[in-house]
Amino acid sequence: MKLFFSPDQLAHNPQKEISDGKLVDAVEIPQRAEMVLNALRALPDLCEAPVQDLGREPIERVHDKGYIQFLEDFGSLWAAAGREGEGFPFVWPGRDFRTDKVPNHLDGKLGHYSFDAGTPLTDKTYGAAYASAQSALNGADALLNGDQHAFALCRPPGHHAGKDYYGGYCFFNNAAIAAQYLRDQGAERVSIFDIDYHHGNGTQAIFYERADVQFLSMHADPLDEYPYFLGHADERGMGEGTGHNFNYPLPLGTAAPEFMTTLNQGLDEVARYDPDYLIISLGVDFFEGDPISQFKLTHTDMPAIGTALRQAGKPILFVMEGGYAVGDLGRNVASIIDGYLNN
């Protein structure tokens, strides 16, 4: 299995985020990627492959050009406003506000292009997010060239990012970019199965009205957990996408038996759809020791997840998403991949 990761992804290094009404130490930090990288390097069946720059166009196939430009320009805009540290929005368009006009003021732009206050922006965010997307694109390219599996160590993660907004520590939707790239290169159907603790709201929104990309997400019930406003079971798609969106909200306290039952239920839907490629949005923040998780999966539950995914029988691209128990993160990811490769 080829492993794709660019050191440029480490440049986004926020020091603080907003949580519980306070500035606290950031949890989406470069050490997350470093821990996963070190653990995967120890697996004999993985080999690191160079990340080639496949350009901005594949990102523009998914994300609004104005949004991309805002992320690229943010550092200079923040400095020109005489501000220091990380950037956070504090005002958003309400239900009856207009969203068809982008404000000139920086605070208006921040609110226009985001959906939460907990995701810090820095002058290095764009470069790191761009590099993260390139890792996903290179993984997709490996599948197109005949590989049966690849691992894109994406960081920053991506599944909360929509067409023209960031949030949940996500800026470019790496899984969506990879899926669109596979379609553009000739794949008829692609499935994305998101197993992160949180619902992949951005990925769902991007493909909600499309039949060529199936989206499935198993996650903590949004009535109880972030992102709160998407991820319910009755969200089945719209227009041509009707019937191609599957959400499996799980109760707080979910442990391995229910988790595995739901995972296999989703894989049954993937089999019915019969995609050319399967993308796994791999968040491991469902681990019982994760600081933002209320699931009960343990270290010993991880290999079975990989084994189940191998049974899908499709070329698979793993795209890294969440997981914030930094000391356990590498072990958990490596255990899943080892279970996948050696079932």
C-alpha cells in the first residue's frame, strides 16, 4: 500500500482555538500527522510515495474559486488589518440574511466562508490544506494506475468543509476532491464511506444532489454531537441524488458490537451501489480515549474495522480525517490498516 503525505501539511500550526467560551490549546496540531506517519512507517506492507503537485484545478472542481482565493489571501488580509495570532469569525448570516454577496470587510468574509468559531485560520493554512488535498489526489491517482489500495495521510482533515465554507478543522474536502478526480478521470461511480465520530456534513452537501457519488456516514447522533445540523437518517439525497445518501446516527456510548453492525450495514449499501472505487474517510475519534468522543471503542477493536473494510472487495483510498488522542492516534490508525492488509 502506498502512503502519501507531504511535509508541507505540517505548516498549519495553530496555537489556540475557541472551546467552551475560552481560548484553549489547539487540538488539530501537526503532531497528529507525525504520530500517524511514524506508526504507518512501522508496517512492512506500506511504502511512502512522493506527492506530485496535480494543480489547483482539481480543487476548483469541488470548491468555489472565491472561497479558495480567500483562504490563500487570508494571511495578508489579517496582517493588513493589524491583527495578530489566529483568525476566528464571530458573526454569521442568519436564516433570513443574504448570502449572495460577499462582504468587503474581513470579519464579514470570515463569517461568509465559515460555519463555526472553533476552527483557527493562520497565514499557513492555505498551503497546508492545498498540500493535504494533493496527498488525496495522489492517492486517487494510484488507484487509477491499478493499485488496489492507497493511504492519503490528509492533515488538515476535510470532511466538514463544504463547497464554499470551512469548519470543524477542515478547509478543503480531501475525500470529495479525490472522488471528483476519479469521476473526471473516467470512473462511473464512486462511494465515500465516512466512519469518523462526527458526521461528514461537507461531503454530504457537496454530493447531495448527485447520483454518481454515493455518500455514507456513520457517526454520533447530531442531536447530541457536532455538527448538530446535518447527519440525520432521513437525509437521503435530493433530485438525482435521492436514495444515494445514507446516514447512520449512533447513540452516545456506542461500543464495538453496534459500531461493527452499522459498518457492515453501510458496506452492504456500497455493494448494492457497486462503485468503481471506494473512499474511506477515516477518522478514529470514535476511540474511547479521544478527548472529543463519547463512543467506547478500544485499541483491540481497531483491527476488525480494517478486516471488514477489506471485505468490500473494491479499490480503496483511505483519507485521514479526525482523531485527537494524539498519543494513541498512530497506534489506532496502524491497527486498522494492519487489519485491512492482513485479514
